[in-house]
Amino acid sequence: MREPLRFTFYALRFIFPITTKNMAISLENKIVLVTGASSGFGADAARLFAREGCIVVLAARRMDRLTALAEEIRAAGGEALPLPLDVAEQSQIEDLVQTVLDAYGRIDILFNNAGFGRLDWLERLDPERDINAQLDVNLRGLIQVTRAVLPHMLARRAGHIINVSSVAGMIAAPLYSIYAATKYGVRAFTDALRREVAPFGVQVSGIYPGPAFTEFGKHSGDNAVKSDLKLPNWISMSSEYVARRAVSLAKRPRRTLVIPWWFRPLVSFDYHFPSLVDWLLKVAFVRRFHKVETAPREAPCGHAVGQAPFRGCFARSPTKRRNMRISRLTKLSESLRASNLDALALNPSPSLTYLTSLHFHISERPVVVIFTADHAPVIILPELEMLKVTGLPYEIKAFPYPENPAEWEGVFRRAVQSLGLDGRRIGVEPRAMRLLEFRHIQAGAPEADFPDASDAVSRLRVRKDPDEIAAMRKAVKAAQSALEATIPFIKIGMTEKEIAGELVVQLLRHGSQSEMPFAPIVSGGPNSANPHASPSERRLQPGDLLVVDWGASVDGYISDLTRTFAIGEVEAEYRKIHQIVLEANAAGRAAAKPGVPCANVDKAAREVIEKAGYGQYFTHRTGHGIGMEGHEEPYMRSDNMQILEPGMAFTVEPGIYLPERGGVRIEDNVVISEKGAECLSDMERELRVVE
């Protein structure tokens, strides 16, 4: 009888924890430092803190995302300061804290959120890239950031430290051994620190979220493992929900927050009935990986990363994504042979992402991947980026270099020489390859030739597969929804910049990635006669034409659309040229068919405008390819006899531009199919009046 009673008591205690009903604390003008703010809980918490009137300091490694998030917060009327931070670097932590104190004089709330996990069997985890990296970021980094901020809170006898741990810090599941160890450490650190500083006015809380929809899953381990462990949607919480609970915790501080609530009895189970939880986890995790005979493989040696020994049903058929990457690399090998190339060297670019799924931001640190027809790709990259090349569905040999630039050339030389490429033909993409990377490659192969290999890659990318087209379809939908949400915002007297800012916010809200394909073009009145005008401080006036050229990015693929609006009543000629451009757009789309040259699309649209007497005011080609880039092959140009094939995607965007008066452009996105052409965009094309 005692066991059931004890279970009932502890279960109720975890479901309904005893807390003091504090009055809610106002967060107005609080200085909140959020680590790991570039995505997931951190980004959503930053948005919500800003809505509460906080001044939010955004800290993470990905400055591009932080900048976009800061712009979003500012556009919504908040205040945000983006600062770069790698929590594994002590000097960066100290510099960041000092910068915040210099700017604001204090830090009221520290939201320790930076972290990542690697989901895998222990023997598959690399000692440095997986084990030490998790310890450095999840535990040591959190402790060091707290240590840097704490003295300033103690001096003021005020402050709140919120440490984001995980349910894995309360219940350790198989395949999460190192991640769980770091989160148990965070839990212990949080409890000890809370008791240590409580007499001095500083509060310390721990958040223990369960499964949630964040980017954690994208980088947590082998794709086959993640596929087999994918949880039902009803179990996982939204990132925003966790962030809302975190902000609520800041308003009403308490020691511990476990979410969702039904994990609390499970935590109690683990403490009081460990055998039962062991059995549940065995069913949920381990048995699912021993349904077939174990078929281990020899692991790559040396610096090779990516593929690792398979265990249990990891040996099943490759996933669709893995097949896609391997297929693309195989086709590249065939393309290299057909182009008489011994190798292809790519620096960070859409082509590199297309072939490998790897994405690097261009910086002062060089990154190069060298592909050959007969060997695994070789990548030369900074040591700090090594996590990106673990868990890939293909083998890649990594040559990491340290921070000291004096050592870079030696690493590049060893990498290039390992492939025996001196005196060979190493193709490059001239429009993407920087002199920085090129000189390092050349140092390793001084006798090599470096021909233009753009065609070898573009012939692979020009025909989109169904997954790519699906991503572009989503990008079109996101863009159209964003503009529809922006139109009610447009009023006479607004500046072009104000409209562009609202459009950017709506793009993010409707599903676009923060890395947008291009800055929206919003040009009114005389500015609309410039096809590539930048948004200015000019205010909309009655009688203006307003051209909006915008796009979204989803899963790395983009949309590129244009619509023209009338600001109040416009003169008759403006309505006339809009109708002409509308007919030219329809003619261009109708001419887009498999088996016809690109020039036919341009000709069909251009003839409509020329016959109407406005040919001299149509000053650009009719369209360009779209995909991972805003401008790529094929190009709808009068001299381009390239044949349209199924899978090719491009824009149809005729325009008429009357100098110093105004312009009209209507742009749609088209994909060639086996039977004809599909227009992905269906937003209204008629001249719409806004006032």
C-alpha cells in the first residue's frame, strides 16, 4: 500500500508543484542577454522579451541571422543589439559582457540558451567534434557566461539567471549519453548556484523542455537515426510555446519549470520506479535499432568524417536525402569526365550547397571543397566549423586549420597534394571563387590549370527535381501571402523604406528564411522607372505607380515576383502600359514549352510591347532562371538558343519604363513540365489601386 501512496504523492507534486504565487514582475526596459539567439527557443524568446518592452541583446555565432532578427524586432517597435558570440571562447564572452555593460550599464536577465546535441551510439561519437564540443558549448560555455555576468548582478543585488537545460537532464535516454550528461550538469550547476546566490538578491531558474520543433533535430546526428526516432507531432511542442513559458518564468520567477506538464510524473517515475522507466526507454529507443541483424562497417580512417559504422537497423536502405546527395555527387563525377576536368574546387556558394548540403558564410576564413571523379570530396575549413561536416550521409575528408593565418597555406597544400592534382586541370567557378581561396589552392598545385567549370555544375542544377520544385512552390506561396498581408499597410504619404520594412517582417512571418534572396525593391513614382531601384525616403503620392519586386526563401530555394500598383487614381497612359505588360507577360508564359529555345519566350513577350509602340522602353531580358539563386540559368534572352527542358525554372517579367515618370513590371515564376509549363505564382496581376 505504501508504494502506490508514495507514487501518488510524488506524481501530484510534479504535476502541481508547490510555488509561491508571486506578483508578476514588469519586464519593461529590462536588459536581457539571450545566448543561442539565432534560432529555436532563443530567437522566439528574444521576440517575446522584446514585446514585453525589454531591450534584447542577441548573442550567437550566426551574425546574419542575428542581424535579421534584430531588424525584425526593431521593425515591430522593439530594441535589439546583435553581437557575435561563441560560448566556447572565453575571450569572446568577456568582450561581449563588457560591450553590453558599456552600452546599457547592467544585465537584468541572462537567458542561457546556447547548446546543441549529437544523437548517436557512444562509440560513433568523435572525441573532439562530438563529445568535447558538447561539453564546451552546453556546459562549460553556460558556466563561463554565467561567471562573467554574475559579479555585476551581485554588485547590484538584483538579476535573474535562466538556464535552459532539457528533460534529458532529468531522464537520460539511450543515444543521448553525452548530451544528457551536459544537461544533468546544467541542472546540478543551476541548483547549486541558486542556493549559493539566493541570499544576495540574484535569482536562478532552470527550464527543462521536452521535445520541440527547433533546428536541434537538423544537426543532432545521423539522418537514419533521426528518421527512426522521429516522434509524433502531438508529442513535440512549438518553439514559441517554450519561449512563452520562459518569458512567463521571467515574470514570475520559480526554481524549476518542466514542460510539458506530463513529463513531471515521468521524472517522478524515473526516481521512484527506475526499472519501469528503463523498460519504457528500451521499447522506445533500443529495440527499434535491433530489429535486423547488426551489420557494422569499417569506419573511415584519418580525418575522414561523414559516414560512420552502422549499427542495428542503421544498415537499412539509404534515406531519400542520402540518395539525393550521392546521386548528385555521382552526376558531378560524370560531368567532370565529360568536361575533361580532373577536379572541381568550390568555395561557399549555392553550387557547393547543392552538391553537399553544406552552407558556410563567406568570411575572412577560407573554405574550399575539392571534388574529383574517383575520390571522396576533400574539404579545407576552419577548426571551428568541423561540426558541420559530421553526420553527413556521404564520406568527406576534412583538413581543418587553426586560427593562425600563417598555418593556413600549409594545410591547403597538404589537402591539395593528397589528391595528386599538381599539373592537372582543376575547374573553378570564376564568378564565385575568391582570390583568397584561389591562391591557397594554387600554392598546393602550382603547375595546375584552372579552367572555367561553370558549365559542369550548371548543367546539373538547371533541371530541378520534384523536391526542389516543391520548395520553390512553398517560396512562392510565402511571398504571395506576405505581400497580401502588406498591402493593407500601404498608404499615401508612406516612404518606400517603410513599405519595404513591413514587407520583410511579413516575409519572415509567412515562412521565409531570414536569408532572403534579395532585398525587396519598392519604388514609387519616377523611381519605378528604374528596374533595380532601391527603396528610398520618397513618400508615395496620389497618381504614382508603385512597383514591388520581392521574393521569399524556403529550404534554400527562392521565389522572385513583381506586381505593380496604382496609388489612387493614375493617368490613362499608366493603365494602358499596365495592360500591355499584362498581355506581354501572358504571351511569354504561353511561349514557354519543352523543346523550344529560351529566345522564343523573350520574343513572344517583346513583340507585344513593340507592336504597342513601347519597345524602346523594355530595357532588359524577359526572364532569368531561379532556384537556389535569384539569377541562374536559363536566361530568357533574344540570343539564347538553349532549349527548354522539363525541370527548368525561370521568371517571365516584361516591363515598360517611362523615364522620370514611372514604370510597370509583372513577374511570375514558371517551371517547364513534360506537357508544357506551370506557373507557380497565381497572385492577381490586374492593376490594383491602393490609397
